[in-house]
Amino acid sequence: MLDVGHFFISSGLRDVGYNWINTDDGWDTNSRDANGKLQPNLLKFPDGIVGLTKQLGDMNLSFGIYTAESSVVCSGRPGSLFQEYTDAQTFVEWGVKLVKNDNCGE
């Protein structure tokens, strides 16, 4: 994702209004933590989502994330059904500025 941000800057895309970097399915792990919170895949996002949103923010870019209004998303990872408040709160804590919420998975 940071590579995409750097490309947006070096190519001039950011300067003409392309300032959103969004991820789709596959950004998280296959389970929630003991508090019911989604967990980012640290192999894909070594600094977590907080680190990513901060670094993108330092580049004047915003980050969006994906979830689904079902118990699982398309890939079978946890969805937001009955966890909407927890997930929304988590996304805010992480600095996420946009949420793509679809109906995939069930």
C-alpha cells in the first residue's frame, strides 16, 4: 500500500486529486482477538493499519478498508455482522477514513 502511495506522488496522481488508497478483501487475519476486534495481517501490513494510515497521512493520502455485512467476507474471514459497532470503533482508532461495506460472504 505504501508503494501505491509513493506511486501516486511520483506520478503526479495525488496532485490532480487521487488521494485515496483503499484495500479490499484479504487485509485481515482469519480470526478476531479476545476482545472481538479484527486483526490486520501483519505479513501484509507490518506496521499494522495504524502505522499504514499514519504513513499515508504523512503523504497527504487517506486510507479506506473493506468489510461485509455478513458473518464472513467473500474470502471467509470475519465479517461485521453483529460486530458493526466494534468494527467501526476499531476502524476509527486505526485512522481509517472510508469503509467499503458490501454483502459478500453469505
